[in-house]
Amino acid sequence: MTNNVMKLHIFDLGPIKNAEIELGDITLFVGKPNTGKSLAMKALFYSLHCPDNIIELRGGPLELRDNSFLQHFTIDWEKTRENYKSFIRDSLPEGEFKLEPVNFSDFIFSQKLGYEERYVPIHLPPMYFPEKCSDKDIKRLRSSLSNTIYEISVNGDEGKVKVEADISDVKKTCLKDKETLSSLSLTLVEVAQRQVNNQYCKRFKERLMEKGIYAINYLNYSRIFFTFYNLLFQGEVGSLNGSNKFDLRIYELVKPLLKGQLKYIGEKLVYVEGDKVIPWEDVATSVLEIVSFLLSIKDDGLILYEEPETYLHEELQLLMAFVLYALSSFNRIVISTHSQTLFYAIAHLSMLRPTKEELKELFEDLKVKDYEALAKAIEWANRKEVKVRIYHFTEGEVKEVSVDDAVKGMPGTIDVLEKEFKWFSSLHSKRLFGEGP
């Protein structure tokens, strides 16, 4: 949990005309479909996301020296701004949004970095050479540029990249040809461009860490499909990128939601019920949802969770609400939901702050196992007095709802329930007593 105040401002973004959303330790977005809940979630994510290939460099002169190249460049801020705007347009509808006190857009266009680094590129972009370059010349140039150290230095808008390369046996007619020099210049600028972009992302991540955000976990609608794919092919894919690794502390919290257990057999994560390993193709969708959540969450991060209830029945929705409330003591969490159960549980946990003994009554009544860690974490969240904020999205408006009002029922949903019960009550009376006058 962090004391840093964070506010999201939105103007004319999709159905949202104007909104100011201050994040609590746990923040709920509620409302009918197509009122902007997911858009607000995406605006949060993209405010804190550093995209690849946004920085654009403009190449300067390429100096050819004995067994070395020196490529000068300038950061093209106008083109970089166009790249960023294009990236946002591809991700969100027209509109404006801004997260305070930190967001990527403000950061990248206000920072002038100064640094030096040495690196070996993982791969080089394609290079094109004129006919006067023999196959031997081309092979030597590519090999030399692929297996050497690049030295890059940046000072504000200007920079240069120096490459030591063994090109002594490359014919001068090839090496000094205008087309060759142009191809080499484009290659060196593109390599430098990737590194400069990475440096801006690294510095922005450091800025987020200063604000207490060490990770951004965005669980969108397609989460379980990606999780299923990684689990299905984890021997080939998942273990390479860490997608089958989870935090043991958080696993202890979600245990009550799982009938079985998660274990590793070698490098593979498996789901076990009793003494039987259940293939991932055969596990329940609710298990995939819970495992997807577990694999996505890291300590001290910002969790953006779209509709946790999607694949969970009522009891699991209730328990997931308890898990999210517990996690909000050391993560910031934003949830969009249509679930009255999840909404109602979080609001009441915030208001009533139950003790471990009181939680035990409910868990044992539900016949929940392995709840000790979760009960303890909820009590810890109560002591830290986590702040719950609730925002109701309607056509064009976003209004904050107090916890006191929230315990009366989810806005929009409670009205429907009252009408539903009134209608059913009327039908019941008709069935018992006949038609009225």
C-alpha cells in the first residue's frame, strides 16, 4: 500500500465526457456495459506503459575510421510524438487522459537523458549492399557488426554510437561506396534507436518505483486464454519467459479458492487433485481463472483486473473479493465488475473490518479449507486501514460512491433487483390469490 495520491483525468474518451478518479488502495469501477469502465482501465494502463519503438532517431554523418564506425544521431522529437499518438490511437478511441503525478507521455517529452553504455545487440536489422560488394565482403561486414561491442552515448537530444569492427579485409571499393555507407548508417541508427527507447523505459520504470509501483499487472478479458496456452506449452514457451512462476505468498491467499493444489514437476507447473495430475485441458475454467490471476500478480504493484467474476460462481466470487481486499494492503488494485457479490463483500469488509475469529465463522460455514493465511492477511489489511474508492459509470458521467452508500447495494444493480423482487412478489400473489381487480 502506498500513500502517494494518484488521480486519473479523462476528457471525451469514448462514452466518458469528464471524469476525475482518485485511486484508493482498492478501487471499484461499476456500471452498465458500454459506460467506459474498460476504457478507464486502459487509460490507467497506457498512462504507465512504455511502448517499444516510439523513439525516432535522425541519423547524422557516419565516420569511417580504421576498423571502426562512428555514427552520430539526433532524437527526432516531432516524429517521436507522432509515433506515440499513433500508438495511442491504435489502442484507444479519440479523447484525452492523464494520470497524475506520473505518466509516460509527460515523462518522455520532458526528460533529457545523459548516459553511456556498452552492449552487444541480440540481432541486427537487415543490411543491403551494392553489387560491387562480394559475398565475402558482405559476410565479413555482417559478422563483424554482429559480434562486437557497441558504445553509445547520449547527451540530451544528441548522441553517437561507436562500433569497433574487424573490417581490414573488406575491399575499399565496397566499404566506401555510398550505398554501403547508407546501409551501415541505417543499421547503426536502428540499433541505437532500440537502445535509446530501452533507456527511456528503464528510467520511467525507476520513476514509477519511486512512487511505490514496482510492477503493472493488467488482467484483461483474454487473460485465461494466454494462461492456458502458456500452461499447455510451458515446456517450450512458458518456462522460458517465467509465465509458469508464481509468488508463494499470494498462492497461500488463493488456496481457499482451489479444490486441488499447484505443484512443479521439474520445470512444469501442474494442477493436482488428490494424488492425480489433472491435464490443463481438463481443469475447470474457474481454476484457469484463479491460476491466471496468481501467475499475473507480483508484490508492490498496480493490479488492473477486468471483471474477476467472469468465470467464478458465487462462492468463489465472494472468496476472490476477500483475496483482493487482503492484497490491497501491499498492492494498488483497480477492478471493473458487474458482480453484486464481489462489490458487496469488498464494501462490507472495508466498513466492518472483521477479525480472524469472525472470518473463521464464515469460512467454516462455507467448508473452506486452508483459509488461515487469507484470514490473517485480511486482518492485516484492516490494521493498515486500506482505502476503498468506488466509482459508478453511467452514460457520460463517472461519480464516486461512498462506502456507506455502497453497502446498500451496487448502483444500478440494486434498482433492478428491487424491481425484479417486486415483480416476482406480484406474480406470487396472483398465483396464490388470483387476479386482482
